[in-house]
Amino acid sequence: MRTPFGSSILDAACRLPVPFIILFAVYVVIHGHHSPGGGFQGGAILAATLILIRMVRGEDDPWGLDRTRAAILASCGVGLYAGIGLLTLVFGGNYLDYSVLPLPLVPEKVRFMGTLGIEIGVALGVTGVLVLIFDALTAGETQESDDGK
Amino acid sequence: MSQHVPVLIVIIPLVAALFVPLIALRTMAWARALTFLALLGVVACSGAALTRALATGPLHYELGGWAPPWGIVYVLDPLSGGMALLIGIVAALVAVYTQPYLKSWSTSRAGIFLSLFLLLVTGLLGIVVTGDLFNLYVFLEISSLAGYALLASGSIHSAVATFRYLIVGTIAATFYLLGVGYLYALTGSLNMADVAIRLSDIGHSGAFAVAITFIVVGLSIKAALFPLHGWLPDAYTYAPAPVIGFISAVMAKVGAYALFRVLYFVLRPTEAASQVLTGLSWVAAIAILAGSLLAIAQRDVRRMLAYSSISQMGYIFLGLALGTPSALKGALLHVLNHAIMKGCLFLAAGGVQWRTGGYRLEDFIGMSRRMPLTMAAIVLAAISMIGLPPTAGFFSKWYLVQGAIEAHAWVFAAVFIASSLLNAVYFFRLIEWAYLRQPKPQPSLSSPPLYQELPMQMLLPIWVLATSVLLLGLFNQSVVNGIIQYAIQPEGS
Amino acid sequence: MTPFHTRQCLTWLMMLVVAGILFYADRQLPRMGDPRSPASTHVSPYYIEHSHHETGAPNFVTAVLADYRGYDTLGETTVIFTAGLACLLILGVELGRVSQGEE
Amino acid sequence: MGSEFLGMVNYWLSAILLLLGLHGMLMRRNLIKKLMAMNVMQVAVIMFFISLAMKTGGTAPIEQPGITEVDAYINPLPHALMLTAIVVGVSTTGVALALLIRIYRYYGTLEESELLERMQE
């Protein structure tokens, strides 16, 4: 999306709800253990915010996430998930067995924190990828040659 | 660390895939090296796992430390270990082959390509080692999505063909998921071993037959069994050569493998499964003949190879459906052989296209002098496809025919032999065009160079595959007695 | 009979078959809402009884999703990562500063 | 009879949705409509699984203080599975849209008949 369709009215209208939507996304991720919610849902809400900013203020806005950063975010999100799994391997458990993580908590809370970590990973990954998909689908006409190169 | 091998097989390419596109933005060479190292890691891990499984029996790995049926379990028996090793080796060879191919691409695009290739490998390996029905669906989708992207990275025609494949592939995955849903409704479990135990208590009912039907139809679409093969020829025709080399060699086989696992390890004890197998054997027999006949009708070499793949998948399915020990041995040996032969053929044909720009038979004229080594590999693989001794193809067909005779299924034995003749027709035609036809003099155009072999990175994988066709033929006894023998014992589940 | 009509007839036939087996089989499935159905009695009671003190999460769905079957969720995240890269590759969109143009 | 009907209606609805989706995917001549039908078909399977989780009298699968018996909560497993399946559906849709955009940019149409004509040229 090269050309934002922003105007001062849209700009003002999007400025107000955005912080609250971000807060709500964080709530959905963090509170997913106690209520409906979780990584994917929170990540989708966060991505909606970023896409809203992109649509209104354009790609170059410092609030928006450009596609390289979105790709890095996606990699890091999935990497956080897989990395927690690798950490559990290092501490001698099976893959994704959070109970071996060396946290100073009671065993069930250690698992709780492990799942929270992977939920955050999922949320970051989903945010990055959804922004990336939006970006790819709306990117301007790329030159289409017949051999696809 | 060695007890973690089963999960490392899948995690290594996954983690590498996350970082390859970012590294490629800085230094392409490192991204390539990381891809290759990850695939070597897969080969090493699956080799280690296979040795352990052969020595001490199947490895069970509880993910997250939860015992099945509550958690997900990985099962590494000789069968899945062997498949994982095969996937790893073919993937590593194809990764070498892609290098000259990707040179003309921008670094970002090449990095994304390599990353998706690794994700495809991840998905296929996940399907192979998992012991959980729903987990299989998730990895099926990883491999499908990565496959769609890679197939569509060719010309614009490939995008249209891939969209059709995507529609059909999604129907297949949805059918599979619905079948799993029926099994879950009947048994309350998703773990393969647990479902098998609980199904034997339930016995047969109509809902169970429907579950089998949906799963079999879904996985047969993925494996391109004959009446459901529609997506395959177009998708194979327009995609880039390295992708096709890998996908044709491995992806459909993994569909067949998944079907084998579900039919023999989950649904084995039931009446309905054997009826499905009987039906499957007739479908597969038709697939063998129809695939061969359609292959003869093609003048585009890649389409010809694609239809030949359909026919060869029929061999594998017929062997599985017959179910006698020799037939099963033959089917599994043919999975291995066909992966190597067809990989070699597609990679070599892709090399010819890379040099000449075409896939028609006409483009192969004079290739015996221009690219003698590549053509020699094609000939070797073609002889094996026809099934002449001492190449690998002969032995798998030998076991299959023997299995058909064991089952007193004379029709199927005749089908195997007839299709060998049909294979001979189209492969000898290819060889004739490449070796015997003289190129027409072209006064107006600049004549192509007389000798122009492929670069080393492309030739090496082709010849490794071609040599292994011979070696597998010569040492097939040790493969059968050392690995496949143990793989077909259902106690290994 | 054009090829399109043939395809249409075949599709209708196939759909009739699918409809037949679906409606036939549905009679043998457990009734909806039956707390004694296999789906509700074999594996899932364990989650309801144990997940809170084993994983610390009172939301059973989260406990199953992120812990008991956490590996599925890793697969799910990988699926969506794959989809992101797939869109980039299919549409030929470049990553990195090169494609930014004005920067 | 009434309870018999209510016990089956979920399977019928999901079967009907599945058939609608299948019909659309195979018979529609517009690629976008095929894609929409694909989503309908996935929803059919999701509905099938979710209805398996239902227990009469059960509440949402979030532990409430003091209530520990199993039948008080519906089955959480299908919900967890379907969250994954939904994400898979979203991803597939994303990839399919990317393919369609590429096709549309080159050929300028998503009608199958026109597309075939333009591919012949």
C-alpha cells in the first residue's frame, strides 16, 4: 500500500483508539490463561492496529511496521517459541517440557510462565505475519515477467 | 542429547528456516550454507535415529513430557526413520542443485525460496515421524502451503496451476480432517496407537467406514492416485526444476506413507479397512495402466514424467493394497527407488531445460553430444524405471510381482508386467530422440554450442542419484533385509 | 455434451455420494450434547481434572493448546509463518532496503 | 423424536455446509467464489468438531472456583484443535489470495472461462 488514504479526520479518529486497541491486545494475550484469548487472538488484534495505522498514515510512518521489520518480528516470534523448546532441551527435559525451566517458582507456575512465553511468541509471530501478508497483498504492481523472475 | 533425535529431525530445519530469509538479506552465501548444514543435520539425526530404532526397537518421544494419549508422541520406527533419511538425503542433494538456479534471483527472493524449501522439508518430516492424527494434519498443511508457494514461483502459468492444486489440496486436507473428526467422535482419542486399540473394541459401524473413506480419499488426493490426480501434471509442468525434482521425488510418497501408516497401524484390525484395501487395489491397477498410457501420449518430457509418476504411485498403492509380505516389501522398496529415479530424471530434465529453455522432445535432439553426462544419467534412471536388471527398479517390481502371485492376484501380476512394457515405450522414445535423431540444420539461427555440460553443482546431485540407482539395485538385498523387513512389522507401531 | 457438462454431471454424482454417506453415517455418531460420548469420556476428562494444578492455567483450552498439545501450536505458528513467506514469494515482493525506492 | 432431531442437527448442518462448500469449489466458474466456498467447507469441519465438544448442561471450559466435576465443563480438546484449524484456514486463504492477485495482475480476470481463453493466446 503505497498511498495512504489518510486525511486529518481519519488521522484524528485513528489516533484515539489505537493505544486502547494495543492495550486490549496485550490484555488478550496475557489474560489468555484465565479467560478466552491467547496468542493468536491477541496477535491478530495487534496486527489490526498496525494495519489500521498503515492504511491511514502510510508505510513510512514510524508507528507502522515496514515489511522487513514485520518479517524480522515474525521470525523472532516463531523463534521465541521454538527457542523456548530448545531451552527445555538444554535443561534436560523433553521438547517443550516447560517444567524444567529454571525459574524460582512452584512447578505449576513454571509451566504457567512457559506457556505465557510461547503465547507471547505466537502473538509476535502472528502480528508480524499478518502485517507481512497485508503488505504483500497490497504492495504496488510488481513487474510481472513471464518467467516469474 | 541422543534421546532427543526424533524431535531434532523436525526442529533443525524449522529453526534454520526462520533465519535463512533474514541472513540472506546480508550474505547469501551464509544462508545457503545454513540451509545445507540444516539438511545435513537432518540426515545425521535421522541416520542416528534409524540405527537406534533398528538396534533397540522403535523410539517413542513424548513432546512436552506428556504421556500419550494426552500429549503428542513422536514414533520413530524403522519405517519412519527410513523415510526421514530418504527425505533428508534428497533434500540435501536438491539444495546443492538449486545453487546455479537461484543465481539470477535477487537475494531476498532466493532467501525466501530456500526458507520455504526448508519449511517444506519440515512439514514432510513432521508427517513422517508423528504418532498423532491431528499433528499429522498440521504438518500436512505446512508442507502443502510451502509446496504451493514453491510451485507457484515459476511462470504465470504455474500460478494458475497452483491455484487449482490449492483448491484440490484443501479439499483433501479437509476430508482428512473430517475423517479424523469421525474417528475422534467414535474413539475420543487422537493418538494413532490409542485409536487402534479403541477401534478394535468398537468394531465396525457405518460411521467408521465413513471415517476411513474420508481419510483414504483425502490422502489419495495428496498422493495423486489416478482418478484424483488432476492437479499433478499441470502443477509439475510449470514449476521451477529444483522444486519439481524434490516434490516429485518425495511429496507424493509422503502422502502414500501417511496412508500406509493410517491403514496398517491405526485401522488394521477392522473389517472395513480390508474392504477399502480391496477397492484401492483395483483403483491402483487402473492408475498404473492409465498413467502409462497418458504418459505415452505426451510430447512434453516433463508432462510425460508427471504422468509416469501417477503410474508409479499406482505401483506403490497396489503393493500396499495387496498386503502380502513381498508386496509390502516391494511397495516400500519402490517408494525408495522411485524417489531416487524420478528425482534424478526430473533434475536432469530440468538441467536440459535450463540449457535449452524447453521441455519438448524436440529440445532433447542432439543432447547426447551436448550434455553427455546428463543424458547418461537419464538413460540409467530410465532403464531403472522400465525395470531392467541390475538397476533398482527391477528389484522392486520383482517383489511386487511376487507379492501379486502370493496373493493369487494374477490380474495384478499381469498389470505390473504390462506397464513395464508401456514404460519402455515412452522412455525408449525419449532415448531415441536424444541419441539417434540428427538435429535439423538451422541455417538462420546461430547453432547451439556442441558441448555444454551442466555446472558442477547441478551435475553432482544428478549423478549421486544415478549412481544410487545402480547401487540400490546391486545391494537391494541388504536394504530389504536390513530395514524394510523390520519396517513392515506392525508391532513397530 | 460439452466437457463442462460432463464435469457438471460428475460433480453432481460425486456430491450425491458424499451426501449419502454423510447422512447415513451421522446416525451412528453419538448424539450432540451427550456427556457419555467417547469424545467426552476418554481423553478430555483428564484435562478438566488435572490441567489447573498441572499447568497453572484455569482456562482448559489454553492449557491444552499451549501445554498438552503445545507442539501442535508450534506447527500452527509455523503454518502462518509459511503463509507469510509464501505470499512474498508468490507476489515477488522483496524484503530489505533495496525495494524501498525513495530511502 | 424431538430430542432425536436435536441430537443430530449439528451433523446435518455441518454436512450441508460441507456439501455447499464442495459444490462451490468444484462448480463455480469464478476463482474468488471458489475461494469463498473453500472457507465454507473449512467452517463445516470446524463446526463438526466444535459440536463434538458440546455437553448438555456444561459451561465454558474455564475452571470456576468450587466446581470440579467433569460434566460441568464442555470438552476443551476440540476447541484447542479448532483454534489450530482456524489458523490453518486463515493461512491457506492468504496464500490463495496472493495467487489470485498474481493471476489477476497478469490476465486481468478471475473468470475461469476468460482465463482459459487468455491463457491460450
